[in-house]
Amino acid sequence: MSIEVNNITKIYGSQKALDNVSFAAAGGEIVGFLGPNGAGKSTMMKILTCYIPPSTGNAKVCGFDIATQSLEVRRQIGYLPEHNPLYLDMYVKEFLEFTAGIYRIKNTKSRVAEMIAMTGLQVEQNKKIGALSKGYRQRVGLAQAMIHDPKVLIMDEPTTGLDPNQLEEIRALIKSLGKQKTVLLSTHIMQEVEAICDRVIIINKGNIVANDETKNLRNSKTTQIITVEFDKAVEAKLLQSIPEIEQVKEIGKNTWQLQSTSTHDVRKEIFNFAVSHNLGVLTLSKDEQKMEDVFKELTK
């Protein structure tokens, strides 16, 4: 495993930011690390990158212990924090060459040119960082995080400030990187999670409340919402007699929204009801489960 977290707890004064957290992430995996504000996401990322120590517990990155081998851990990690710290008076190309020098990278110029091309900074490479838009500053942060070709990428809100075109490009880049590296990605954009993450860890109030493949989490919610349109009027009381239907709501002419917490698909019962009451079914659809719904349910 590239990342191994074992029983990490972090306490600030009287506040427990992380409470006995454990998880792992393998190579070639993009893991979405989600949670509401103040849930402990950034704290966990700072611990993994050796910025702060845990109160108790331990973690390893590529087999190196964060407490006793912090320099080796930092060599394995590319980190883009939420508040992207950059030297605003430096030029883009100059800053990346400076970063490459810190990592003692050979063939600095060719590696910098590769990063500039990869993150779409060609047009802006000779500008001062302070003159860049927020989206391009974020690209510079991504370039510096990847310049030493780390095995693990940890990104806290990496697409903040990007326009729709830039979003698509950076998401494609992250997905490509995830084929060879371990990517731990924090974001509040649920569409981003569904688009690029293989697995999702949801943390709430310092505790992990979900850790599963993205597709499994989307299918985990038991509430079903079925929209059905009949060819003629029907009373709500009759609809409530359908087995396992708990709530009914009229949302249009002869169109109803039916809710059930059954673990199996209730559309068959609705269709049988229509047949037995001589009703024609014009449309019958089941709402797709979205990651946003799962997130809300687990963290409300």
C-alpha cells in the first residue's frame, strides 16, 4: 500500500479533529477524501505530509514512517494544499526551476518544460505568478507538486478557481496520473468525485463514515424515488396502498412521485397496481442515486 493510516487521532486543545482514523490507499488508485468543512480532511493531509504530527497513532507512505522517516516521506509525496502557497514575485518558469533545484532534479530545464506543457502553462510561463489568475496559479501549484515525479499525490481542492474548460483538462490530467500514482484528492465538487475517483472515503466530525468504491456508495442509499405518469387521474390514498410505498406526492397532471425505503426495486409493484386498476403508465422512472445524496445522508 502507498498510504497506510493506523488509528490516527489528532487533538487541538479540547477539540478532537481526528478520532482513531484508519484507511489505506494503493498504487494506481484515485481516492476521494470527502467531508464537510471542519471534518478533519486538511488535518489528515497535513499529518500525511509531515506538516504536523498526530496525537496518537501512526501512518506510512510508500513504507516510510511519518514520525521517524519524514524526509523520505516528503520525497515520495507531491502536495497541493488548499491555500496554494506561491512566491508571487517569481516568474512561473523561474519558480518551477527553483522547485526542481530543491528536489535536486537532473535535466531541470527539460523537466520544467514538461510540467509547463502538462499543466497548460505555456502561454503564462514568462509571467510573474502574482499577475496570474486564480486558475493559472492553481496550475502552477499542480506543476510544483508533480515536478519531482512523486509516487503519491495529495491534493486539497485542486480545481478551485478553474473555469469549465480548465476543469476538464485538469480532471483528465489527474485521471491520467492516477494510473501510475496514488492520488488522495479532497474536494467539495461531487461531480468531480463521480468523474475521476475510484474509491471514496467520507469523514465526518473526525470519524470515517464511509470507505468504498464510488459505484458502490452511489448504490448504497435505500431510499427510492419513483416518478410515474398515468393516463388518467388516481387518488393518493390508492397509491399509498401499493406495497412498500411510504410517501406519495402529486407533481403534475396525473404525475406522481412515490417514495420507498425498500431494498428491492419497487417499480414492479407500481406497474402491477396500474394493471389491476386499469391505469395506463405513460412514464415510469427511478431517480439515479447521486454522490451528493450519499454525502448529505452520511454527514447530516
